[in-house]
Amino acid sequence: MSDSSALDAIRAQVSAVQPKDGERYVGMLSIKTANQTVIDAARRPNPVDLYNSLWYEGEVCCLFADSNIGKSIFAVQMADYVAHSQPVLYVDCELSDKQFQLRYTDQETGLRHIFPDNLLRAEIRPEAINAQNYEDDIIQNIEEAAISTGCRVIVIDNLTYLCNSSEKGDVAGLFMMKLMTIKKKHGWSLLIIAHTPKRTLSNPITQNDLAGSKKLYNFFDSVIAIGQSANDPGIKYVKQVKVRAGEYKYGSDNVIVHEIVSEGGFVHFSARGFAKEKEHLKEQEDSEVSQEKMNVAELVEAGKSIREIAAELGISKSKAGRIVFQLKNETKQEEE
């Protein structure tokens, strides 16, 4: 299906729905007074906390991390937890069934972890792939699978596999629009796993570390990141990067510290307390600091603002401002 055809299909679904009392439709827009908005929303229950204030019912949540950090382990852990109370569909594009079995089997005792029967795992059948309409087909298949199994919570592992052009803004945006359409249509909760490019352990995690188009970030209701501690390779930390529902509890001043452990065949993140993110960051070497200053100097020379410099280099605005200030002082001293 072409991009224009996909948009036409979305518009057709929208136009088929009739407005409620006090509401009117203008094309893709729904219009009502602010007071009516509050009244209508108050009649519905508040979103349920699905997992430790990190993911709420009805949200499209993104979990991202570097390779081999354990994001799939954490995602399965979240799905396992939710499945104790309701059906969950886990679309696994990462592991084969054998790899999944080995991960959740104690290699010494042979003991296997028993998942809730509500946790359903789906994987892609290579022989059924239609390369021409792959992305449209997989979204349709996920929708049909969730409906047929009664699952209102879906985990997709991972975004790169489903959207091969996730780094292209327009393509990624259209793909997310399609996911958002089925999410709103059915009132589902989605957890989408994504990658981050190789990053230095010296810098705090920001939205700029999410691999692919920055347009993707705007579609997510909440975003969670997993970081690697520079002090101990066995320690990971979980950080909230974006929050819409609930409270912003686990930012850079209060990340959740974890250790990956295996108990009874269940590989999972075991909480070890809380810490400031900077306690788990690597101190920059002189060469790294020098390179960063050079990068900032080049962007200053190009006329970039502090905000633009911070976004391009993946550092905070305050840090970018400090480096710019240092560069100005150094220039002034040289002139004197």
C-alpha cells in the first residue's frame, strides 16, 4: 500500500465515526468546549498504572537502550507482571523460540520459568512475509492477533524490525500514525522497544539518544531508557525520559538501579535502590573533553544557538552553555 493510500484509509476510518453530543467533526479534527472535554473525560476511569509508574493503561510507551543492555529482558519482565492481571501479546522479533527457551531456563538445574498463561508470545513466520507491503501487513496482523486473543496490552520487540526505515522521518511518522490509529480505535496499551546508537557512558541519557527519527519521540506518551553503569558492567539503571500520565519520579536525580539476575530460570532486573544518574556516568578523559569543546566550537562558528548545540551533540543546555562560556573566556584571554 502506498503512503497516500494508507493516509486515505486512515481518513476513511475517521470519517465513518459519528460525533457525540456537544461535539462536532471538521475533517480529522474533533471539536468541543474545554469544559465539555473535562466533563467527558471525568466520566472515564483514570489510567491504571501497568508497571511501577513507568507505563500506564492506554499509553504508547517506548523503552530504548543500547545493544546488549537487557531491554528485551526488561520488556518481558514488564509483560510478565502485567499478564498476572490481564492478557498480554508479546510480538518477539528478536529471539527464536529456542533462544527464548534457553534464556528462561536455569542452565544448571534445568528449571524453567513458568509464565502466566495470559502472556502470549508471537514471532514472525519468514515464509509468510510479503516484502512489498511488509509494514502494512505486520500492523494488520498484530491488530488481528490482539483482537482474536482478547489482548489489550501489546509489546512490540522491536521497532527497527517492523519499520525498516525508522530513521527516515516521514516513513517513521506514517508508521507511528498507523500504530496510533489502531491503539486509539481499540483503546490498547502499547510498549515499543527501540534501539539507541552507540553512546558514551560520560553523558546522561536524553531523548536525542533514541535511534531513528526525532519525529518518533513526539508520538510516544511515555519514554523509558535503560543505561549501563560505568562503575560496574553488571549494574543497569532505568530512567524516565518522557512522562504524560502519572508523576515524573525517575529522572536524572532518581534513577532506579538494577542488577540482572536469574532466579528459578527467570532472568530479570532486580531493583537495588535509587541513585543520581551522574553517579553511574564515566568521568570524561581529557581527550574526550577536548573533542567535545572542539565540536561545540565548530557549531558556535556555524552560528548555532546553545539549544541547537545541545540537541546536536546530545548534551544538556546547561553543559553546552558552560562550554560556550569557557570558549568565550579563552578567546578573550588570547586577545588580551
